[in-house]
Amino acid sequence: MDSRELGYFVAVAEELNFGRAATRLGIAQPPLSRAIKQLERRLGVALFTRTSRSVTLTVAGEVLLQEGKRALTALTAARRRAQRAGNPGLVLTMKPNIDGDLLEKILAQFANDPAAVEVEVLIGGIGEQAVLLREGEADAALLRLPHADVDGLAYEELLTEQDVAVLPRTHRLADRASITLSDLDDEQLPYWPGSRPNGGPLVRDSAQLLQLISLGRTVALLPASVRYHLRDDLTTVPVSDADTSTLVIAWPQDARSRSLAALVEAAVAVSSIRPARTS
Amino acid sequence: MDSRELGYFVAVAEELNFGRAATRLGIAQPPLSRAIKQLERRLGVALFTRTSRSVTLTVAGEVLLQEGKRALTALTAARRRAQRAGNPGLVLTMKPNIDGDLLEKILAQFANDPAAVEVEVLIGGIGEQAVLLREGEADAALLRLPHADVDGLAYEELLTEQDVAVLPRTHRLADRASITLSDLDDEQLPYWPGSRPNGGPLVRDSAQLLQLISLGRTVALLPASVRYHLRDDLTTVPVSDADTSTLVIAWPQDARSRSLAALVEAAVAVSSIRPARTS
DNA sequence: GGGTATTGATACTCTGCGGGTATGGATTCG
DNA sequence: CGAATCCATACCCGCAGAGTATCAATACCC
């Protein structure tokens, strides 16, 4: 089975529309129809049930969509990892402001290791980190569980913390010592691309979010460590019944690099300093 | 990156010889040389260092070999799983005579489950079981640890047992209550394809092995459960310091099928009967 | 050291496949 | 009932990939 055909299939399966899929692939619709038909003939199974007005996946199609996407990411990962093989450095990816102030310490600790190499920090968008790992763009990622999808990844926990409310200093709740989720009932909580709209504003990155909070348009529940790098006009208030999340360092399950192991080791070592220091 | 190109690369990387690789691929050598060169140009890295007499892998090439093989198996797995998606049955693969007499019980127990479906038992060659799972040919496998490679697989342990010596009834050690490995020092132990020759005969399957034992040409160390289905002219003797191995039921890490879960459950349930019954 | 074998690269040709345009047939909707 | 939407079919074309013939470089052997 050709990977190009599989890419075509994935596009159609996700769009459920040959025309849109063809546009997305940058080709015309007729060759796409033919390619899919040829794929079905080669596999010996129907992948779509087509009426002249709609396209739906068959059971075989659903399986191929899931497995095929996995195979395609494995393919791009193979390519990227081979391309990066010459460079001995590591790429660490993370969202901005979620490192719990650990990043600097991790890198400092790592620099002491004999296996240390240059570390490039790649700041990615929301939810992109795990994808970057799986596609071979990055060697390690700082993620937050349970928000991130760690399928196919290995990880070590670094830091667990509770969400706090991030508010303008002028907010009616800003001076409270502690609040509960119900205190935020009449606030317009934001939502991220991918989650479902809930009446609040759509935010694409944390800078935008903080801006909206400053303007009083929304408030947010974020991990407690945001307070380390907060703009002057914002403040945080503990929320007694808020969710907790865990900062982890993750890497591809099958990675075997010496320097990556050292980086993980450094991250774990640094993180365990925190509880020790507070005791 | 095209999967065809990647297959070409893997062939050359494994043969380290363009001519042989071309033969194996069923094409001529010149197009293969060109395809590899084109792949190198597309990736922007050298994959081989060529002298006019020999070919070796570069670092990037080694990475691409490892990752590329993984991607290609993911690809064939996607195809096979999609093709088999229509059939609700399960395929269970195993080597003959390693089931510790559990197979029948597992299938009987599974039949009681509401999620039960037809189970096809696929008897594969030595070391093929894990490959069949990864390539999507089979849904579950009975394997022995630590002999099998379970990378990318999940498994449940079923039965741990010690190896025993399998001997002709007429063998000088056949009537001993127990022996040690050193008692076998002057025997010609067999070896399997893939392991290194040790002076004994090469065996390809267990029927051949048992035949050779009958002829007095070799003796073997096998899991204790072989005794359930042993020819009349052979017998087993415990070996006090022999290795132990564990029978496990394994499946692809990312499988999510309801019936497969039930099969695993049935296998575990049946296996735990054994210790209970002996107590 | 020269002849030979081996191995990868190059030159050239050609076929087939993947892609484009034009159009048809079916279904939904106003 | 006409218009719009959407997938399939017919037909054509260009190029990528495969083949043959040959060259160039190295190792090997007497």
C-alpha cells in the first residue's frame, strides 16, 4: 500500500467529502475519487459507503483511519528523526508559562551531566507538544496531565499542583484568601480550540488569554505556577475545589538516546528538590 | 516521503549491497541506486557512505533503518487490520506445544463470555508470533518470556514454569529423578535459526526437534508443559538449575476491541485456576 | 603490475500511472 | 421544476520510475 494513497484516504475520511478533501490535498477531485476506488480494490474492502449526496466510513474505513494515521505519523517521524540524526542536540518542546519555573533549573542541572548536549527549546501551540514528539520534531516535551494525550509516550512526573484562578487585581474576588469553583459560576470562562464552546471567549494562546483577563472579559483556571511570570495587573487566588494537574517530562516510548536519558534524569532531580526545600 | 522509497532503503540498508537489494526487491540495480540517491537528496542527509566496493550506513541511515522499519510495519498493519475489520472473529497465534495445555481451556472459558466470537488459531513458526501481531495478521498471541520480543505489545502473564530436559526413554539420564545443567555438558544441544550455532543440530520447528531427540542426536530444554503432548518414546526429567519461562497472552498495545479484552480475561481466569486447583 | 571480477553510477529510452479538464448522473432543496 | 451539490466517468497528457547498455573505480589474484 502506498503512503500517498493512504494520505488521500485519511483526507477523505476526515472531511467525509471528496471535493473538500481534494482541495486540502491540492489536487482535483476526479483523481482523488479514482485513487480511493483503486485503494479499495487493492485492499479488497469497501472503505466508504457513498450515496450521491453523502459519504460515510465503513467499519473497515474506521479501522484504516485510526491505524493509517498512526502509520503516517510513524513515517514522518522516521523522516524527521533521520534528518535530525546528524545534529547531536536535543529539542525540548513546551507551551509557554507551564514549566512551573523549572525549565531553567532543568537545563542548568542537565549542563552538569557528562552526556549533556545543546538543548533547543521549541515553544509550540496548545496541544501540539505530543504531536511534535510523535512526528519526530522534538525529543522531549513538558506536558500537563491529564490534559495532554500521552499515547505512545513515556513520561516522568515532575510537579503536581492545583489550578488557581487568575484575575485582574481589580476583580471583586481578587482580595479573597481563597474561593471555590461556585464563586466563578457567573464568569465567562474561556475555551480552547478543540474543546466545546461554553459561552466564553475562544483563546488560542496564553498571551491572548492573559490579555483578555486584563480587560476583564474573562477569568481563567491555570496551574499555580503561572504566578511566577504574571503581569502586574493580574493576581491569583487559590480555588479550594479546583482540578489538579501534573507537569511531566515526556518522550517517545522507544527513544534510546543517552543524552535524552540524562535530560530526563536532570528534570526529575530538579523537580524533587522542590518538596525537599519546603520541608 | 514515499513508502516505496523507504522499502527500497530498508532493503539496501539490510543487505548493504545494491545489487543483492535490487534482486530482493525484484527490480534492476540502476533504478535502485537512483531511488536511494533521490531519497538522500529529498531528506537532505547522506544515508550511506559508499566506496566503489562497499556500502555502510551513516548515523542518519541507522536511525532511518530503525524508524523506517517500524513505520513500514505500521503501514502493513493498517492494511491488514482494515482488511480483517469486516470479520468479527479473532485470530490467536502461537507456536505448537507451548500452550501449557491451556489453549482448550481458554477457548472454552471464552465461549462463555457474552462478547465471545469465533477464534481462529494460527500456528506460526518460531519467533513469528510477535511479528504477526505487529503486522496486524493476528489479534492475540501466546508467547514465552523472556524469549519473545514484546516491544509495542501489552501482555498478561498466564503461567510460569521451569525448563525440563526432554530425553529418549533409553537415555542414560532418563530414569534420574532430577538432574542439573552440568549433567548435559556433553550433549549436543540444538539451536534455533537466529541464535548462534553451538555444535548441535539446527532445528526449525518442534516436530523436527522431537524427531532428533528420538534419534538420540540431541536433547532439549523445554518448558515443563511439553510433557502433556509427548511422544511415547520420549520422557522429561526436571533440571534443578534450568531457566524458567513465562507463558503470556500478548496483544497490540493500542488494541481496543471488546472481544479481545474478553479473550484475555478468559485466558487469565483459566490460568489462575491452576494454582487454585493444586492448593 | 596487469588482467579480471565486483560493485555502484551514468546515459538513454520507454511505458504506465497519476493528475488535469470536461462532463454526466443522482440527489437535495427552494 | 430548475438550481445546486457531489461523486463518477471519459479522455488526454506529462513525467516519474523502470529497463538496458555501459562506464568508472576498487579489490583481488597470479
